[in-house]
Amino acid sequence: MKNALLVSILVPGLALAQPPGASFEVASIRPSDLTPGQVTAGIHIDGAQVNCLLLSLRDYIRWAYSVKDYQIVAPDWMASARFDINAKLSAKATDKQIASMVGALLTDRFQMKLHRETREFPVYALVVAKGGPKLKESPTDPAPAANPDNVSVVANGDSSGSTVDTGNGGSFSMGNNKLEGKKFPMEAIAEILSRFTGRPVVDFTGLKGIYDFSLEFTAEDFRTLMIRAAVQQGVPLPPEALKALDSASPDAMSSALEKLGLNLERRKTSLEVLVIDHMEKTPSEN
């Protein structure tokens, strides 16, 4: 369960706007190896090579169309069906062009059809508490010598916990009854929280920094958060696990956020969504 949730957190940092008219020189799409146990997943771009491992179709759509997970209206199976993409660029491409190529690949190989519309959602507004924020701003590190042709976001997980390395010293981990992150803007923190709260979390804090954070829970509350996130991501669970949600405290996340000087407020707001009208379950031949 943790491994599937881990992979679902990978893509937000790479979500990019989609320009038209780009495609890979060659590309293969194959079902991911879902062997239980230790798992490594991620996105690696090295020059002309693009390799994506163990991402769901929802993950690829978020990346290609620059939307949050809760902005995708799609069948549940698209959260659990995972595929590896290995592709080659015909020429040097920007991050935005690569995102566009992923979208074009989904349209071609899965016969994807979609449209955008606006819907009203019940959301949690992430706001600053009365006492002010108590977040720790991430230390400013010397800028590394960047290679614009290389991107690597890697996730590792097993039964003891999971970690996402988002690059440039950033990371997210869950385990030992904690959710911990380093070097995240508030918008990304809000999206991570959305995985565990049962409804979208939208950033209304107005905070513009880059932050480290740690959220601590009781063992029971942490287990409940993991179950809720698994349900949202389409992970199959036994009935006894789902029953735990019936008696779960709705305030577990709010209580943890209070220590950071943050609150969650229930609101309704209109959000643009991407509606998947059609998607084949298997891709056409490579």
C-alpha cells in the first residue's frame, strides 16, 4: 500500500503546461512489474533518453496536462494500472515539450479522449492559524552546477516506510507515524495533504517560501491516513481495513497541522477538471 501511495506523490513537482505538436522519436509502453517488496519508481531524463518507471495513468496525465490529482475525473482503474515508458528524443527538448510528448503518447497508444470543464468541489482551505505560521524555512544551499538535460525524481519504499527524492536536496517520506518533507512550496504541501484528507486541499496561506515540515500522528491515526490515501489511489484493500475509516477521527490532520501554525477550513470552490471520456486499458503495439 505504501509503495503505491509513494509513486502517486512523485509527479506534482514535475507537472508542466502542455504545448501542442511534439512527439518522441521512438517510445515503448509496457505494464510495470508489480512484484511485492522493495520498489524503486521514478522519472529519469538523461539527455535524449526518457525513462519512467511504475507510474499510473493518472500520474502521467497529471504530468502531461499540469493538473492536480483531484482535477482528474476518470475511472478508478486508471489509478492502479501502472506502466513504464522508455522513450528517445529526436532533438533536445524542454521540460514543457517532454510533458507534451507524454500527452501525445497517451492519446496515440491508449486512444485517450478528454475535455475540460468547471465543477464545484468541497475542499479544505489550508490557512495560517491565528498565532501565525511556525513552519521552518528550508536552508538556502549553494546552487549546484545544473545539467538542464538531466532530471531525476526517484522513489524507494518497502514495508518499513517510503521516501521520494525530488532532487536538489528535496524529499518526502512517510513512516514511523510521520509525514516529513524538505524543500516544498506551500502549493505542493497542500497537494500532498490532499492524498490523506479525503478531499482536495487548496493553499490559501499566502506563504511564498520553501519549507521543511514534519507531521506526527498516533499509530492509529497514521494507519487511518494510509488507508484513506490508498482508497483515493485505487489500491485494493480488505474489508476490515475499510471499516477503520468509519471510526476514524476527522481531526487527525488538523491537529498535526496546528503545531505548524496552520489550519484546514471546510469550504466550497469551483475548480477546472480534466474529464477522461475514453481510455483503452492496454496500449497499442509499440
